[in-house]
Amino acid sequence: MGPRVVSLNRSNGGVPKLAIDEARVTMNGMEGDRQRDRRYHGGPNRALVLYSLERIEQLKLEGHGIAPGAVGETVTLAGVDWNEMKPGRLVSLGEVEIELKSYAAPCKTIRHVFLDEDITRISQKVHPGWSRLCARVLREGRIRVGDLVAIESSPASVLK
């Protein structure tokens, strides 16, 4: 099976975000999802947060208590080469189209998930390629668990 959405996660604020089967996604993010501190979370350039199931599984093997939604991602993907996921890339999640905008800095609210509460394990600066990614929504729509994922082969340059 190709790249796909394996978990959609939302909460009324905070973590963990809990799994749902489908959701409407708007320019402001996933309907029904809320962030406690809007200075650092949410907004148009952080409407969705994506993470890799393969990275989650590897972190579990290292002994971390992580699962989809535990580190605040709204969309968990499988079958994606996470090293190719970089700011500027365009990604289709079923009928929703997004642009990856930035790496998500780890926040102290997820420290309980990590051995020795070391949130830097998913810091792009400390462990390149292990960070979550923030995205803005270019085309709104519904997203469902099982939706196929398509990644542009080169970073976007015209849609800024």
C-alpha cells in the first residue's frame, strides 16, 4: 500500500489528541481541534501538524511512550519517506491540499512521552529528520483515515 493517512487526531486543547475517522479541514485547521496556547500553536501556517507512523514506531522501540496523537500531531502518515518532507513541499491528503511551512519545535507539554522527558528527541535542530511538520491548508475538504497521500517531487516556490 502506498503513502496514506493512518490517524487523524484532535482535542479540545492539549495532548494527547484523540483519534477520529474523518474530519473537515479548513484554512484554520481541523474542525473540532483546538490549541491552548495560540502564540505557538495553530493559525494559518500551523493549521495542521503532521508526523510519521514509522518515526513513532522507531521511537517506541527506543522506549519512548509515544503513539499517534501523543505529541500533538493532527495527521499521522504511513509509507512516506519522512526525510523528503520539508518546508515548501506541497502534499495532498485525499481531497485536502497543504503546503509544509515549518518544522514543529517540541513543547514541554509532551515531555511525559519521552524517556527522561527529553523532548529534543523530535527536535529538527538536534535530530534532523525526526521533527513533526506544520502546514497551511491550500484546498479545504474532508480527510479520512486511509486517504492516499501524494507529495510533490520538488519544493513549492510559487505559492508563498
